Amino acid sequence: MRTLKYAILGLINRHDMTGYDITKEFSQGLSNFWNAKHSQIYPELKKLTDEGLVSFEIVIAGDVLEKKLYSITEKGQHELKKWLLRDDPIEPTPKDKFRLRMYFSDEISHAQQVALLHQQLEKRLVKHSFLEEHFKTYIKRPNAGSAAFGDYIVLEGALLRESAYIQWIRKVLGYLETERATARQALKTEP
């Protein structure tokens, strides 16, 4: 299944967009739960056009720059709504390189484990802070059914995800610290 197809249809369904506008959305709002590169978006737009799900008109930007402004067709809206109502099974757990490294962390020293955890913690705190700043732009929860509501609830989910990741890293650091302290205590009490 081409999930990117539906992400693009959903964006264009909200309002007409250029390929550049769509790419920008993937690097901003959608980046909290989905990603796509420029090199994926434009071929998908071509497929959507060929399938009759979107159409475009050429618009002039500035003096001579031509851009394609995409809009969703009735067929595209029907396809999007059908996909929105589908009951899919739960996706497999997303890949997480850092957790995979921690799974095999018995191959590195205690100090290396701690260093890696602190590096990851710092990255996660920065990401959490970024999400929190974006979340603060909402004075109140938007009404259900609005485009802003979708952004709000997904952003809230991203904040919870990052909070849980931070909590997990801190817990693991606590395990390592407790183990280190226990080992030091054992050394002191040895005859």
C-alpha cells in the first residue's frame, strides 16, 4: 500500500498546494509521525495525477517561475475517505537504532553505556523542547473535526512519546548508577 499517497491526498484535500508546499509540510507538521523526501513526493504526485486523484494548474510565481498547483479531484476525495475509514491492523513496532544498540550493550563498557545514554537523553530533551514550544502555540484545544485538531492530537502524542523515551533513558541511567554504587560498596567491604 502506498501510504504516502494518502498523506499527500490528505494535505491537498485541506487546500491546494504546490509540490514545494507539500515537501514543507513533511518537514514541519507531519515530521512528528511521518516522513517523506522530496525525491518521493514528486513521483507520487505524478502517479496521483495519472490516476485522476489530483489535478493541477500552472501558476506563475514572481515574474516567470511556473509552478504546479495541485488540487484534489472528487475521485481523490472518495479514495481518501475510503482510506480514512479503513480498519488496519497495528503496524509492526517502528525500528529504533538506539534501542537496538542498548539491546546489545553488554558488548560495551559501563562508561560507554552511560555516555551513549546521556547523548541520547540530550537529543530527546531537545526534541521534546521543540515539540513543547510548538504545542504552546495552542491556547486551547481546537475543536474536533478541524485540521488544527488533528495537528494538536498528533503533537500531543509526539510529546507523550518523547516524555516516555526520556523517562526510559533516565530509568536505565538509574539502573546503571545503582549497579555502579553497589559494586563500589562491595569493594569497600571486601577484606
